Amino acid sequence: TSGFFQTGLTATNTAIISANSGHTGVRFTYTDMRNKDIVPQSNMSRDIFNLRTNTSLGKVDVDFSANYTRPTCAAISRRSQISSTVTASTAATPLTWPTPI
């Protein structure tokens, strides 16, 4: 029936805090995503937290990032968590200098 569906809406808001000092940087990001589906009582929201740091240690660049995602879905139950995801990664890249011609 045509009265069953509603207009869907997705809203995303992001806040970023970052700081740099010399060869070191830190960045924290929070994202709030809310989705109102076309089917009544099937809303979803997601909170995403991200932390990233990087620095240069002599000839090596070090980069670290960590992410945490917390989704919730009203279709399953009003305040139930579907799952939470945590990821972290690090990388070290040696600096290379161009060879003289």
C-alpha cells in the first residue's frame, strides 16, 4: 500500500580536532551518521571515532591510526547494538633520497 512508505533521510555530521608540532601530527575525528529509512521503524545510526598520529623519526616516517565504529539499528530493537568494530594499523616507511644525476 502507498501509505506504508515514508520519505527517507540520511544526515552525516563530522567534527575534527587536529594539531601539528614540528614533524609530529595528531588528528581526532568523530562522525555521526543517522538514517531514516523509507520503511517505518527501520532507522539506523552510526558513531565513528578515528585517531591518527604520525611523526618523522630521522629517516623513518611512522604513522598510526585507530578506528572505532558503533552502529545501532531500530529495526532489530530500539537500542540494540548490532556490532562494534575496532581497527588499528601502524606503518613505518623509510625515507628515500633521490640519487644525484
